[in-house]
Amino acid sequence: TDMPLGALSMSAYLKKHVSVETRLLDFNVVLNKVDDFPCESFADFFRAVLSRREWKDYDPTIIGISALFTPSYHNLIDIGQCSREIFPRAVIIAGGGVPNNLFQEIFRDSTLFDALCYGEGEKPLLALVQANEKPQHLEENPSWITPAKARAGQSFQHDFIENLDEIPFYDYSLLATDDYGLNPALTAYAGVNEKTHNFHVMTSRGC
């Protein structure tokens, strides 16, 4: 389990510019902590976790789902479905490698997402948070892929942060760092020198 540095970066960038509360739910960590799997499917598991009081009472305005690699495709759809059921008023968005490359397939298989982010998420997400009319903003901003724009064959634009110093230090307050010592590769590597703690950093953008 790697720390979700993209989400930590976007949270830090948001908090630099606006007064906003962000929370992180990392299903990789949640799954690694369970001793058994009592649910019949991952969708049932996602629904059970999102139905917990800590999340239902939170009642988020925007739910962002990150999916980096294609094996998480169906999980992305299932989490979107559960989020729409439990938080019907929320704007539901997604980003990462899967939405960037498979947006046509996602909109074919699901009607749950309001928009998918094209490219880096910091600046588009900040603009969305600041927008008074969020559905209208999603249709007008070229960094957001919506079902209507995808059907119309519109092109989309990256909104890069050219100077990475504009991004503050990652918002590690969103997570418990000890939860990320479970990564088997990193744990084995650290064990060479009898170390027990791991910490994730990134020195570039993307892969």
C-alpha cells in the first residue's frame, strides 16, 4: 500500500487557496486491516464502509475518487455507485490514469459521475471548489470531461502547474502514516537493516 500522494498534494493545494475541509478514505488500508471479508462483493464492502456514521454524518459536497491503474476499473464504478446512493447531493468526480484513458468506457458503463478530470487535478479541483454553479463550471472548464462533452467529441486540456513550488508540502494530516508500513515490497526492503518504519516521498510528477 503506497501513500496516495496525488490526493495529499491536491488537499494541500486546496488548503493553500481556500478554507476547506478534506478527508481521505483509502480502501487499500481498510481492506488490509480486516481479518476476514464478510461481504459478498467489493460493492457491498464499499457500501458498508461508506454507510458508517463517520462518513454519513460528514455529508461531503464533493467526492473525488482516484483510480490509477486498469485493475481498479470495476472498483471505481462500484465506489461511484455506492457514493451516489449514500450521498445523492454530492458532486462525484474521478481522476487518475483510468479516467484519463477510459472516460468513454466509464460513461458507457456508468451514469454516476458528474465529471472526470483530465490531467493534473490541483488547479481544476480548486476552480471547481471555488465555482458557485458547479454543474455549469464542469461543462465550461476544458479540464473536466463530462458525459455531454464526451458525447459531443470535444477535446480537453491539461491545466499544468508549471512551478511545482506552488504546491505546499503534502497534507500528511489526512492519513495515519503507520497504516502505510504494510507495503510488502517496502517492508521487506526496510527489514534488511532491521528498520520497521517506512515513509513515501515523490521527487517528480507522474510515473
